[in-house]
Amino acid sequence: MRRILVTGGAGFIGSHLCERLLEEGNEVLCLDNFFTGSRKNIIHLLDNPWFELVRHDVTMPYYSEIDQIYNLACPASPVHYSHNPIKTVKTNVMGAINMLGLAKRKKARILQASTSEVYGDPQIHPQKEDYWGYVNPIGERSCYDEGKRCAETLFMDYHKQNGVRIKIARIFNTYGPRMQLNDGRVVSNFIVRALKGEDIVIYGDGSQTRGFQYVTDLVEALVRLMNTPDHFTGPVNIGNPGEISILDLARMIAAMTGSGSNVVFVPPRSDDPVRRDPDISLASSELGGWKPSVEMEGGLEKTISYFRNELSI
């Protein structure tokens, strides 16, 4: 049994990770300030004697006896991270410093949930880990993009200077149950609008592409990455290389929900990447042959069912 700290543990991804770690027989300490996380996501875990929930903001120091840290704390959708961009930067940078300090003191392994946003609007496809990115440092998304890039720098410097055992995961678009109704991410946004019979709004012409991975595939990769040998730090891409256009995604969701929603187009968002597609060859070689296993249609069925229940439709 390990004592494992998950920051952002009441969030969409964090709650699924907490479940997985408990299933493996670990003691799990869930830290969350509930800005984007929800008690509802982890309420079914509260009776587990090996699960502990602590309301805490990672911008403030935290002390505990732990063996591993998964640092997931940060709003991850444009709606939320742009609500308070200064706080987003603080969460990324100060949160990383505080968690790295804890890992250093306790000689714990620590994993940083970084993001494909570090590549910005990439000029090469697919994106490999040695690509440095094409990021606007003063744009509307930069509080998140540059915050995550700085967190990666801090992780590598703590590793090189202090010998902290780190792992860096660059997470690509992920979907599944427990996404928020109003988070503005494309999958949740399309599903909610389709179920309500509202217009499905696409920013731009819909030709921009993404690869979408189901949340359990991501969690599997994170756990494997955390338990790789110390010499492997990453960063490593974790995502689905199966590209789909945003317009095709909208049509798929409309068909699967039986919705009569119209697809409407509005001007594109600033700095929105035209293409994003991960090269996962490093993940496959270092994480025991990992690759996404949940097909898009099957994952969407579970996600649509979740949102249908949330909306009582």
C-alpha cells in the first residue's frame, strides 16, 4: 500500500484517478479547492477508510506523509482558466513549487499533469515530445499554456538540481463522465447542446482537428508513467492519434443523441490550434505498449448517458 496524494482529485480526471488508485489497494489523499472540482465526483468514495478528502488550494504550502504525488490541480478548460488568468498562472507555478517542495522533503515521486497546450498552435504534425511548440506568450490562452510550460521547467530543474523523482505527462484532449456541464470543452459542449436541442456552435469552419481519448485510457497511462523507472522522466504525450474534425464530431454527436440541433458557425477563437495530433510512440515504448483502447463511439455513448442523466433528459 502506498500513500498517494492527488491534487485536483475531485475534478473530472482526478476523481477517476482516485478510484483507480483505491482499487489497486492504495491509501489516497484527495486535495481540492472545489473551483472546478465537485464533491459529487468523489462522494461515493467518502465511506472508503483509505480515502481522505482535504479542502486545500495548492497555491498554499501543504504538508503530509506521502509516497507519490499526482499534481492535477488546475482549471483545464478555457471557460475556467480564463475566468481568473492570474490565479491560473499561480496555480500552475506556485502549485508546482509547493508540490515539488513536498516531494523533495518526503523523497516522493511526483507526476505533473502537463498538457498538449504547451505545443500552442503547432507547425509540425503529429507533435513529438522534442517539439518546442509555437505559443503566444501574451494571448488569451497563455495563462494556461505558459503556466504549464513553466511548471515543466520547474519539474526538470528540481530533478536536475535536487534529484527529485519526476514524471511529466502531456495530456491531449480527454473526455468522459464527470466533465462539467458548463466547462466549454468541445465534447461536453456539443453533447449538452444536442441533448437540449440547442444549436451546436462551432468556432471557425469546423475543419480544425483533434484526437480524443476516453478518461480511463488516460488514467491507465498516468499510473503506468508514475511507476516507470526513475531514469525516465518524460515528458511523454498521452493522447489519441486518431484525428477527427470538429465538424465531424458535431455530426457524430448529433446522430448519437438523436438530436435535431442545427450546426452553426461563429468566428474562431484566438490562438485556437488548427491541428493537434499526438505522436504516442514514446508512450507505447516506455509504458508497456500503452495505447488508447476505448473506441470513440463507445466512449461517447457512456459520456452521452452521463450527461443525459445529469440533465434528467
